[in-house]
Amino acid sequence: MNSRTDQLQALDRLLTIMDELRAECPWDKKQTMQSLRHLTIEETYELGDAILDEDLNEVKMELGDVLLHIFFYAKIGSETGDFDIADVANAICEKLIHRHPHIYGDVKVANAEEVKQNWEQIKLKEGKKSVLEGVPRSLPALVKANRIQDKVAGVGFDWEEPEQVFNKVQEELGELQAEIKSGNNDKVESEFGDVLFSMINYARFLGVNPENALERTNKKFTKRFQYVEAQAAKLGKSLKDMTLQEMDVFWNQAKKND
């Protein structure tokens, strides 16, 4: 691996390239934080895909794209005189030192869970009125639910045993079924949300990341369905003209190929 000197030289090289692009490239010159925002989100999702695929070379490439965006924002901040990359790095350094008193102070912790609890308590002492202030409003709902539950668990608002959470899942499923029978679509939607929320909570107790789990299923389903499409095409058939039983034959073949 690269030495610390090589690492710092690479970062300096990127800083220099960023300066040159901002000064000379018509596209880079016109960008603002607002225009970059959606691109940054897209790059983050691409990084997430590479991680799920366990493609380390692609992870490296996507990390570079995300790093470029960080440097880009810092460059824009320096042009307005608000902050530069050193301010960004120093700010996170100070935050990490402050929020890790068990490393940089005399606080004792027994495990990672106590570290999380201390982290949330420290954030409240920093002036935050709620532990949930750190959950971005624009997060996808599934990810947001997971973060909300993780945050409140950090201050002790949590179930004690996985069985309790599973019982809650069953309770919410019962309430959903009752509303389905009532025919009130608004309440059905509300209860369906409660079921999802409780399932996400249960995943946390099982040590499963619900976003990763669902995306794995998305990929698995996509792969199997595309196999069905390919097999139908080989027979010169359209899926619309096939029965469900005929498609199930190919689907079961696809499952064996997983």
C-alpha cells in the first residue's frame, strides 16, 4: 500500500487538478453546490451498489468520484471565503476527538454499544434538542426508519429482546389485516407503514441491515426475471402470451441457478 507521504501527495494532486478545472473548464466553472447536489447523491448510490456487489475495484473508483465531490464543494466554499478543504478536515477531526472521549479522554466504555450511547449523549450536550435532528429529511424512507430506530436506541429507548420485537411485528400484522377487512385505504396504508417499521426494527435486532437485505432481494429477483425473459425469447414467445405456470417453470430453473 501507499505510504503516508504518497497518500498526501495524491490528495495534493487532486487539489491542484480541482483548481485547474475550476479555472479552465467551462462545465466545472459553472457548477454550484445546488447543481452538484443531485450528482453527489447519484455517486453515493453508485458507491453503495459497488459495495453490495463486493467489487472492490469499483468501490475504489466510486470512492474517487465521491472524494472529487467533497473537494469540489470545498473549492466552491473557498471561493466565497466561507471554508476550504482544511476547514472541512479540521472540523471532522475536532468532532471525532470530542465524540470519542474513551480514546482522547478518560471515559471508560465496555463495548461498541456504550460508544454509541455516549455519542448520542454528547451530541445532545452540543446543543441538539433531539437525537433525531441528525437524521436527514431527504433520506429514503426505509433508510430513515433504520436510522431513527438506531438513534433512539442509542439513548436507551429500545426493546430488550428480539422476541419482543417479533411479537410487535405479529401485532402490527394483525392490525393491518383488521384494517384491510374494514376497507379503509388510509388506515391500511398507515398500518402497512407500521408493519414495515416493526420489520425494520426486527432486522436491527437480528443484526441485518434492512436496506442491504432488500437490495439483495431486488437484485436476486431481477436476475431471475431476466432469466425467464431470456428463456421465453429463445422459444420465440412473449411473456404476455405465456401462462403463469409456464413462466414458473423458468423461474424455478432460475432459482436453481442462484
